[in-house]
Amino acid sequence: MIAAVVALAWANSPWREAYQSLSGLTVGPSALHLNLSLATWAADAVLAVFFFVVGLELKHEIVAGSLRNPREAAVPVCAAVGGVVLPSAIYLAVVVGSGDAGHRDGWAIPAATDIAFALAVLAVLGRGLPVALRVFLLTLAVVDDLIAITIIALFYTSGLEPLWLVPALALIVLFGVLLRRPRPPVWALVPIAVVTWVLVHESGVHATVAGVLLGLVAPALPLHGEAHGRAHHVADVFNPWSSALALPVFAFFAAGVTVVDDGLGSVLGEPVAVGVMAGLVIGKVTGVLGTTALVTRFTPFRLPQGIGVRDLLPVGVLTGIGFTVALLVAELSFDDEHFVAAGKAAVLVASLACAGIGGLLLRWDARQARTRDMNLDGVDDGEVPLIGG
């Protein structure tokens, strides 16, 4: 957040041309087609570390975590799908309805939830609420990001060169094999990861997908008498690098939206910005709550013990915190910098609004009396562990 604020302040200061020059500074070997701007390095290479951690967390949740049991995961998984489809539909309705159909490529901007920020708000302001609510939000956000990653790979890939993907996939398999050895050779794993990133970048697929795929091949179950799976352990090692380096660097180059030239009101008045804000603030919560209501009403699936429908109101609002992936998709959606700026400004405004509103709703929810059967399944919830309890 500090990096984003510094970027916004610099990009709208009298010295904003220096920020633009720094973002556009080109470095890297041209022979390998890697003479990229610093902003591109941040979005394609540095952010790949964050996506690697996302891949590790996905693998852990699918094999040994909240997505392991399909029956328990069914409601948040369906809620995640609803939280992707409705915001995208709202965005399309706004831009097409306003006669701005040429910018419908931004439909995926309000689709993604920022796991880190959403869980951070819940951890700080959700004290006294069931721990199961965190698992629900984590499951929902993980599936949400998996869908967003798939969307990036399928719809935001240009000039695909599939032959580059053959050696990339071979190296990804080798990476997974080496990670399963009793003592994984770090000296080999790092070069393999770097070369894989280069190959995926050359293929035309967005290079951050390489990070996700490398994370997904890590073993999630314990091996060789270890207490935890390698995916869990490697995520612990890389999380500080992701949080303290990758995300701030990306935020610094991605959030530097210049609005003083056109005016903030003009930028946020663009149909692109209105569609993104409506999708994140209205579409996310409506999609999550509406899908949950339908699933629990017409299927045998139920909310986890201790969670009531009212608990999902703040959770639904928190899913509107788009930030990282939403900023990335905004960059990939448009060629015109004015509309990139409109999309990014809308993501920042909507994410801040959802964090604030969601936090207030969490404190309201925590002060309400709770029953012994919050999920209305006819079974006593028993002793429910609480966040911060």
C-alpha cells in the first residue's frame, strides 16, 4: 500500500515525467527479446514470484487444504464462480450500454480478488467471528484467483508460439521431479525456473503463468518423513519475498496512475472505470451472496458449521478488493494509456471502498448475538473456534 501511495503521489506531482521515464526505462538483453521496460519487468517477471506463491497455495489447498473435500468446498467454489461471472457481466452491461463497446476487453478486470488484502482485513477486523469464515474466504479467493489466472492464459495471450511451450512444460515437469528428491538441488531449481519463465514469455502466454505452473507441480503431501508438504514449506520460504519485494515493486509501477492532466472526475467518469467500480463494489457481493443463496436453497450443500448467511455479507464485500491481479488485467486489456489509467484508478478506488465497508461490516457482525445453528442445517454447531480467540 505504501508503494502504491508513493507511486500515485509521484505520478501526479510536478515531477511526474520522471516517474514515466523511470517506468519506461528499457533494460535487458535484446538478443533474447528481453529488452523490456522496468514496468514490464515488474508485471511479467517480478510478479511471477507472487504467482509462484499463489500456485503453491493452490496446490496445498487442492491436495491437503480447504479444497480437498468437494462437499465442504462446494459452496465457496460456487460462490467464487458467481463472484466472477456477475462482475464481468455488470462491466459489459455498463460499457456496451454506454456505447463504449470497443473497450469490452476489460471485462475480466473486476473478476479477481486479492487474497492477501482480503485475508488481512479479515484478520485485523474479524476478531470474534468463526475461524471457518477465514477458511471460506480463503477457499473462495483461491478459486477466484485460479479462474483469473486461467482467464489471463486464455484471453490475454497474443501472438501465441506454441513450440516454445514444449520445452517449458518439460522443464516444469523436471522442476516437480527435483522438488520430490530428499534434498532438492536449489542450484538447479533456480536456473530451471528462470529458463521456464523465459520460454513461457517467448511463447506469447503471459509470463506470470509460468510461476503458477511451477508452484502447482510442488508436492503438497509430506515426503521423506517431513512434517509438512514441500508446497507448504516452499511457500513459507517465498512468502516474505513475495510480500516484501514482488508486490511492492509491482504496485509501485502499476499504481502510478496520472489523473491530474484529465482530472480524477473525468477519469473515473469513463464507462470503463464505472464498469470496473460497479463490478467490484456491487457485482462481487451480489454474485457471492446470490450464488450462495441458490446453492444452499436448491442443493444438499450447506455452509460450514458456525457460519451464517449474515457472515457472508462482509466476506462478499471483501472479495471486491481487486488490487494485484485486477491491476495486471487492466494493463493487459487496453492499448490506450488513458483507458489503462481509468481501469487502474477504478480498481484502486473500489478496492479501498470495499476494504473500508467490509471492515465496518465485520465489526458489526462480530457484535451481533450468535445462535447454536448459524448455518440452519438442523445440527448444533457446538464449540466454534473464533478468530483471535
